[in-house]
Amino acid sequence: MDKERKEVSRGEVPTAAWERLVRLVPGLAGYQGREKIREADKIFRSALAEKLSQLQGRVEEVKEDLVGRKDLHFLPQLDLLTRRMAQSRDTITFSSYGYSGAFDLAHTGKPELERIYRYDLSLAEQLDGLGRMVEEFSSQASREGVRPEAIQGLEKALKDFMDHLAKRAEAQRG
């Protein structure tokens, strides 16, 4: 265990979850190891918030298209969805960062970092899934129009993501 802590303190812990997470979050690669965990957390949260902002933009484009076609039926539901996306983005952006209080860095080893990275990876993958849903929704809306079940699916996926995000600090503590 002491060997693992020394590896972690020197930033020598390329875990499987970390390697997959780095592929999903640009700019994260240089922040491995416990001393840089605050910076890594900030970059990770910024990437999640940016992705949410992009997804919100795609839904806004669908809304604009609907207004252009004078099809206003689903605008209230889409407005609510985009407001929730903005609130979610702001929650991520303005939450405290750095895993402060989640664990004592002196007692952090490879298993603890792997657990944190696995959880963050699951969040990134869940947000990627939401992204695929938004792209499909946008595509379908331009081809066939908006379907209420598609909006409900996006609302549920966003809620599930935010619920998962809310449990992040608990998962960091183990």
C-alpha cells in the first residue's frame, strides 16, 4: 500500500479508468496524480459543462426551426428542457472543486484514485449518451417533427445524469 501511495504522489498511476477518461475529456491528460487532482477536477467539470452547453445549443436550434415553421406546440416543453440544461450546466460550473473534504491526500492510493476516475468516467459516458440522444432528437425533429416521447426521453436522461452527478462526492469518499 505504501508503494501505491508513493506512485500516486509522484503521479505514476495510469489506471484503466483514467486512460479512458482522458480520451473523453480533452486537456485532462497532464493532470494525473493526487497533487493535480484539483486541477483535473476543474478541467473535468468544465468539459462536462461545455458539453451540456453544446447540447443545449442543439435543442435551441430545434426550437428556432420550429418557430420558423410556425410549429409552436412543443416550445413550452423544449423551453423547460433547455432551462434545465442551463441549470445543470451552472450547477456543474459553480460547484466547489478539488474533491475537497472527499479524502485525505496523504491516505490516497491507487485504489482510491481508480474509484474516483471510474465514477467520473461513468459521468462522462452518461453525458455522451445524452449527447447521442440530442443528436438523434435533432435529426428526427428536422425529418419528422418533434415527438413528445423524445422530449420526455431527453428530460429523463438529463435528470438521471444530474442525479448521478449529485452522488459524486459520496462516491469519492467511498
